[in-house]
Amino acid sequence: MRDLGWAASVYGNPNSTDLLHIPLAINAGLGQLGKHGSLISKEHGSNVRLATVVTDLPLATDEEVDISVDDPTAPTAPRTDLSWRESAELGDHQCRGDRLGASGERGDR
């Protein structure tokens, strides 16, 4: 950007700057705010590290996204209706919100 004549400032470490990365990332449409105070991305979950570039370069903008992090009925929500043992027996199905029926077939909950 600087080589093209545009001003640019880079902010990497969120603990060493007064710039708040998470609200900027939410406004940019990168994810939603989780209950734990971190950004949750549809692609990467909460495993994101943010950095910010502030510039006067004209850029296209995106809008905030809704990936249903507050929706307990979303397919990726943890199961709360099962005991620990039942949850462990379902294995990866628990993560997707699927339930095995009495006949062993998969069904939506």
C-alpha cells in the first residue's frame, strides 16, 4: 500500500496497542462475538489471531455476519440433553448435532 502512495499503519499484537481488533473484525464481517469475548469465525471457529491495517486506501466494505453463535438450536451447538457417557458414545455425531435413532439411523434433533 505504501509503495502505491497510500498511508498504512499495521497493528499486530492486541496487547500492545489501544486499537480494539475484535470490534473492527466484527464490523468487517469476519465473524461474531462469542460469549467468551473472542471472535468466532465460520471458517475457523475461535482459533483466530487478529491484526489490523489502518489505511486511507479506498476499499470495498462488507457487512456484519450472523453465524448463529447465540442460537442453541444450530446444528453445531453442543448437545445438552445427553449424559457424558451418551455424548461420548455418539463421538463425532455430537459435534454436528445429529442423533442416532433407536434403529441406528441418523436423524436431526
